[in-house]
Amino acid sequence: MPTAPEYARRSYRGRQRRRLALLVTLPSLILGTVSVGGAYSAGLLTRKPAAVCKPTVVEAPARDSFKIEVQNSNETPGEGAKVAKDLTKRGFTVTQVTNAPDGVYIKRSALVYHGKQGLDQALLVAAQIPGARAWNDGRAGTGVELVIGYGFNGLSYVPPAPPPLPGEITVNVYNTTYREGLAREVGDALRDRSFELGSVGNDPLMSFLPDDVAVIRHGPEGADAADVLLQHIPGARLVTDTREDTSLDLVLGNDYAALTPEAEIPKPAPRPEPKPDTIERPCTK
């Protein structure tokens, strides 16, 4: 019986092996596809999005309810004193201003050191300085330490405060004329208009104002208050001195006649209700 050539037998065995591989592989592929599809349908192969941890917004402590120590670590002379003064204007209580110890280098605008009880206080102070960060150093109590760094570029912007009301202004009234009792008379009239009355009497600087209605002396912090008082004293002159508070001296001259009629005084603009400070406690997860 004739036999097939060797190459024909090898070709036949190859075709048989390919048919067998196909019969084994195809069902496996079908089953695998079904299995993967089922797994996706069941959510076994999908990655769940990670839970987003959001800061907690809470009401901040009162600005005057804790103490702040200010240290300056950069090379700008007087930076610490200026920051302390500006924070005081914003209602904070600053108890100490010093230079940071040698070797302290802070690249960012500022660090606010605090302990466990002072986190909210530190966050409130840090919010006053763009780029500042609160840092827990384990100290006790609610007090914080503000260290100004090389990146400091001023406090955050706040809208200017409205002009003070008469009840927020203290006026000392002094007489330089020969009209006895003039200072008391004008002082009482200003008090009737809600101004806080300070000292009353002859001018301690012994000014002589023969051609003036009056002079209103004030420091840099009292400029807005002086503008309010000026509305009540037509023709008065403003003079800036070196006092550091907001008090005013009204020094009456020979040309003084009377206060501006109350009906002619501009009414103060309505003041919006102050909103409490809030802070964002960082996520702890």
C-alpha cells in the first residue's frame, strides 16, 4: 500500500493540531470575556473615587480673646512693630514684639506657632497674612506666636473702616481767648451732640489764635475723627501732631462764633451689621 510522502504527513498533523488548539482556545476566550464583563458589571474591576476630605468651616474665636507674640525674622527694620500695630487696629491683642533668635529663617510670609488649644486662634491670625501657615509646636494655652518671614508683603486687604461716630470720638476743648467759660460752653454743646468730652480749660500749649476760628489738633490715627469734628466747627484748621491715639484737641480762637447747626451736619452712612470671623479647620483624614 502506497504511503504518503513525509512532507504530506507533517502537513496533515499540523492541521490537526491547529484545529485542536482552536477548539480549546475559542471557548476559553468566550468564557473569559463573559467573566470580565460580569466583573465590570458587578463593580469588581472599577476603581471607586477616593473620598474627598473637606476643611470644616467654623466660627473663629473673638480677636481680643487670646494673646499674640510677634517676632520678626526678616531683615526689614521695624517690620514686627508695624505688623503688631496693624493687628491691634484689627482688634487683636499683641503682648510682645521682638526680633526672632539668630538662625531662625522662614522663607514664606509667616508662621503662626500654636498648641492644641490654639489651632483656631492660629488659623485666624494666619488668615490676616497671605501665604502664612499655622504650625503646631505643642505649646500650652490659646496664645500664639507670629514669626514674620522673608516672604512677608503686608497684611491681607480689608476695606477701610467707616468714619467714626461722634460717640467714638474723644475731644479735649481748650480756650485761647479772653472769653471766660468758652471752652466749657463749647464742650457741653459737643457732648449734647454725643461726642465724648475729655479735658476742658485753657490751652496747655498756650496757643494764641487771633485770626483763627479754631484749630483741631490730631495724630495720624485721628485723621478720620478730625474730619468728623470739622463738620461741626466751620472754618477750623486741621493740624497734625505726634500723638499716637485718636483723641482730638479743639483749640478755640478769637474768630469762633458758634457750632454748625445740627440740621446742616451730614447724616452718617448706615453701618452694615458686622459678620463674625470664620476659619477653615484643615482636614484631618
